[in-house]
Amino acid sequence: MNYSTLQIFGCPVYSLVDSQKRNRLDSKSKKCIFIGFTKGVKSFRLWDLEKKNAFTSKDVVFNEKSILQEKSETEDKA
């Protein structure tokens, strides 16, 4: 088994917005939450925070450091 693609569930991710779905001045990515993997396809299931729906995307940048940093800060307070 290959575990190199495993990511932290619930971590913030940035998904690329298709160039046909945005204007020249719109952002090229949007912040989402990682909720899982798609079976049979190398893509990720994401939760759109603005539209409140799930979608799949292959072009994703994970921000796992922020969730790990939040966890370490809460452990330091305890």
C-alpha cells in the first residue's frame, strides 16, 4: 500500500478555480476543508465554505501546518 497521499482530515486546503469560472480579477483559488478521497480517481473531496457544498478537485494545496500549529497551541494551554 502507498500511504504517501494521506492527508489530515479537516485541514484547510486551497483549490484552484477553473479559469472559465472566474474573471481576470477574481482569485485563482478558494479556501475549502478537506473531507476525504474519491474512489477510483486521484482527486480529493472538499467542502466549499462559501457555497456550503461538497465537490471534487485534483488541483489542491494542503495547509496542514496551520492545523498542526493550532493543535500544539491548545496542548500548550492545557
